[in-house]
Amino acid sequence: MDAAQRVAALRREIERHEHAYYVLDAPTIPDAEYDRLFRELQAFEAAHPDLATADSPTRRVGGRPLVGFAPVRHVVPMLSIRTETDTEPSGAQAFDARVRRELGLIESDPPVEYAAELKFDGLAINLRYESGLLVQAATRGDGETGEDVTQNIRTVRSIPLRLRPDGSALGAQRGVPPVLEVRGEAFMSRPDFERYNARQRALGRAPLVNPRNGAAGSIRQLDPAMAAERPLSFYVYGLGETRGWEQPATHGAVLDALGALGLPVCEHRAVVCGAQGLIAFHARMRELRDALPFDIDGVVYKVNSLALQQRLGFVTREPRWAVAHKYPAEEMLTAVEAIEVQVGRTGAITPVARLAPVFVGGVTVTNATLHNEIEARRKDVRVGDTVVVRRAGDVIPEVVSVVLERRPMRDLPGDEPLHPAFELPKSCPVCGSAIERPEDEAIARCTGGLICPAQRKQALLHFAGRRAMDIEGLGDKLVEQLVDNAIVKTPADLYKLGLLAMVNLERMAEKSAANILEAIEKSKQTTLARFIFALGIRNVGEATAKDLARHFGALDALVAADVDALQQVPDVGPVVAASIARFFAEPHNLEVIEQLRAAGVSWTEGEPSAVVNSPIAGKTFVLTGTLPTLTRDEAKDMIEALGGKVAGSVSKKTDYVVAGAEAGSKLDKAQALGVAILDESQFRELLQA
Ligand code: IVH
């Protein structure tokens, strides 16, 4: 292929991807792959200026306005920023060096001050406030003209419909400006994305491809009610047109002022000095990346002084004073080498794609989940396929989609795919028992129960888990050997283990064998809630186990309860009640429980519902920040022991927020909603009331 042909092919391919991305909201390749194609085209055009054309995708700024929404002309164009493709720290050095050069600084001049923030992965939105009221929200579009998405943006809870008059000491002025346009990113948080997709999967509907697509789809919904079903978040990172607003002198101060007006500003930002400061911020946020509840694809550095920003100005459509410094991509392409199934603790069969190793989301991934049979078929993943793999946060890697145009085909006849569609095996690959999937469920299960070594191993690991019997050192390698050598069949067998059996295992030193035996011994003294949780009854998680322990007080009362009695427990519905009843109806399970008790596993039994009189029974708490003396788990245990609940996020239903050092957005939210906020000593007082 000569250069002209390659350029034409690249343009066709890029245009196809742009159409899929911007118009259909259904991209077929990851951004990283698109960027690669785009850069290849740019390089060709630079090397062969005669091949450059006015209509090349490289000549365009961004998306194009969609039909269906009224066009909005931006008074101040919405620009994009240059991306530093070097994901290593040197990217920050290169930016700092450029800024210093442009400003004519010499080595002896002091370091430049930068505002460093996160690069949110969503959709740029311009919000226009007039006299404090939100009057319009628009997408970026092509930078000059965007789409009016006011109705949909109004459904985003964190965007104020009215600015809060700025009475804080930070404000450069009091009251609200006549015109204030702010720019920021609308995105879908990972918990909202996971929740939405779990529901879609349960309903047998197509899930969203990734949070960014979820955000784009939500904003571009013509029906605001549909938009509201896909909850979005928003963070402000800059300004558009302003009138009658005295602008602070630095970008950092602008964000502070916007925050004081009630606009959502991300807490993870900093004003730093020079390349060293940028590098440190880049590293710190990379560490934080997995723990954030939303996707970021990098950080953004901006020259902090607005006067210096003005001096630096723009090159074509990009400011010289800002740069995006990326992290390794969270979506990449790789090849499927095989599709296998895994058997979970409750027999759930999960199809898993074995992949050619690929560096994604900062780690090398070789396996990715296909979730279940229905999903695997919907995505139609086959051996040999090129697939998009996603790993974001600490969520397990998943196959997002197949790049169909790269599927290997039979030469002739018929031009059929080389490999057949995936089918779930009829019998368990581990124990050979039948695999069954109830009509109305998405998940197929191995019917082997504890006969199946795979389920047995998972059950043992669950039993020994930290929040269950807490047997330290009983990890998957050891369980694997204990089960494979038929030394341990049920949890009760753990308490019959002797030093001899242990030291005969592979790679087991006498010392560590003794430690594990000691941990097993120690686990005998436990609580009823932990014991119930450890049994691994389907649909009985830690919270339900605690509710059951509290309600029944004693194991025998729980074992004897029928489904009606079980449904008296708060939060236990017919499905959970049926699983519990089914578990205790199984003679084999009762036998194991008897053996455990005989081996000395014990707990203190209490009166049924002993905590109804507790001051916090039924109350919901949210923990945030670091408490002076209590760990999060300790505080949680204290709350739950008294019949309270611990939730992950603050809402109107939250009764108390317990806040420690470096509490972040949850504290702000509690304040905004007027939820009671306690420090550790007030918290302790409340529990003693
Ligand atoms: S500043 C003139 N700051 O990244 C500077 N952009 O091309 C305008 N983005 O689509 C952008 N986080 O939506 C800026 N903290 C941040 C950002 C950010 C995400 C997006 C923005 C734009 C793209 C930059």
C-alpha cells in the first residue's frame, strides 16, 4: 500500500469510528486505538503535505452538533487541550519546559505555579447562569456551536439550578454575577454505572459499554425522563463568558470562588510549583485512581496565573497554558485465545475469556469476565476475536465488545466466521454434574453443590474469610491443595487438621503450618453473625447474617424458622427466606454444623432482637475520613452491633455522618443536606445514650 492509499484508508476508518462515537454513541474501538489511528494519519499528512486535504478528520476540532437539539453558539469558544501522550513523568517536564520557554524564563527564574486537577472522562458542558439562575446548558459540539441540553442537565443532582450568593471570605465579591458561564465535565460515576448495568443485565437488556458512553447517552437522550434514569455527576473546571464578575487572579482561586457559589468542584486538586510539583501530583493521583468512584484518564495541568495564561495565549485551537497528562488507558484491544468457564461458590458458572496479555488500567490482564451466558452470546465473543477489554478501578476486567471488522473469517465458501459461537457446556468442567439455568435467571449453575471441588474450594475460602471466621493464612493455594488431596471436604474438616497432614503439603514449612493451625484454633471463638455468614447460604451476605443473628439470637431458633418466620426479619424477603429454609432443610448442611459445634466452634447466644431498644436501631450511618482512634471496620462493627446500618454514600435517608480527618465530598454533601455530623467522641457518646 502506498502513502496515498494508506491515508485514504485511515481517513475512511477514522470517519467510521467518529460516526459511531459522536453520532451513534456506540464506539467499536477504544479511545487509545482511535488515538493511534489519528496520530498515524497526522504523521502521514506531516510527512506528505501534498496528501493533506481540507476535509481530513485531522482538520476538525471535535464532535458535530446532533440533530434533535437546538444549536447553541458559544460566546467564548470551547477549546480542547493538548494531550501529552508520554504517560511517564517526563510528560510533565516537557510541558513545564515549553511553558518556561514561551514565557522567556531562564534557569535562575523561580518555578512556575500550576493548578493541577483531574481529567474527568465524560462530556464537556457549558452552564450559563444569569443573575444566579441556570438558564442554559450546552455541549461542546464543534467548539463553536453545541447542542442545547438544558432539560437533561437539569436532572443532574449536583448542578445547582440557582447559585448560592457568595458570602464567604473567599469571594472576590458578594452576591451573584449577572452572567456567569462555567465549564465542566458531566460523567457517570462507577457505582452508578455498575448499578445501572446490573439492572439492565437482570432485565436481559443491553448494558452500557462504559461510563463515558453512559454519560453521553444520558445527555443526548431526547427524553429527559430517560436521562434522569441514568444518573450523572458533574465537576466544574473552568469559565466561559462572564459579565459583572470580578475574576480572581489565579485559576485555583477561580475554582474556590465557583465552589463558594455552590458549584461542584472536585476536592482532588492542588496548586503546585514547577515540574517537580506536577510530577508529584501525577504520581499521587495515579495512586488514588483506582479508589476514585469515577473514571479519569489522566490529570490536567494549567498555568495558575490568569495573567500568565493570557500572555501564553493559544496555538490553533489549543491553549499553550494547559496540557492533559494521561495515565495508561482503561480500555485496550487484545485477542481472545480461549473461552472457559469458572465455577463460583454457589455453583454460578461464569464464562471467562483467556486473553493475549494486555496492559490495561495499569496492570497486565490475561483473563476477563463475560459475566454470564446471555451476555456472552449477546456480545458474541469468539476465539480469535479482537476485543475491547476494560479494567477501571478495582472492578474485575471485562470484555466490553468485539471489533467485528477484525473477526477471522473462513476464506471460502460463504465467508463464514472461522470459529463457532460460544456455547455453555452442558456439564460442569470440574465435577461433571449437570449445568442448569432456570428460565427466568441469567446465571447458570453447576448442580453438584459441595460434591463439586470448585464449589467446595470457594465455600472454604468464604468460610475462612476475614469477615467470616477470619482464619488468617488459609488462602487459595492452600485450600486448593487441601481439597485436591482430599484432606478437607467440609469446613468441619479444617478443625481436624493436624501438623502432620499440613507439613506434608507442598511448600509448607513447619512454622507456617503451626501458624495456620493456631489461626484455626483461634477462629473457634466467634459470633453468631459471623458463623451464619460463614456458612455461605445463598443470598445471605454479611448484613443479612447480622440481621438474622440479632433477630433470632440463637442458631437453633434460626434453623427451626420457617419461611414465614424468616420474613419477619427486617430486609428478608421471599427469595432470601426461601434460600435460608432450603439450606437448613439439607441434612448434609445440618451435619456440618453439628460437626463444627462438636469441634468446639462457639459463640455467645443472646436474646432475640436484643437491640430494639438501642438508640441507633434502624438508623443509617455514613463513615468518612480517618477517625482518631477507630478504624472503619471497628466503627462499622459498633454501629451494627447496636442495630444500625452503614451506607456508602450520603443521601436524604442518612441519619448520621461520622467524619474524621480529611473527610471529603461526603461531608460537604451531609452539610448540604442538613444531615447530622458527628466526630468520634460525639459518635461514642451517641452509642452510649
Ligand atoms: S480544561 C481551554 N480541565 O478534556 C481548556 N478539561 O480537551 C479547556 N476535561 O473535552 C479544558 N477534565 O471536557 C479541562 N480538569 C479539566 C478537565 C477537562 C476533563 C475534558 C474537557 C475537554 C477535554 C480537553
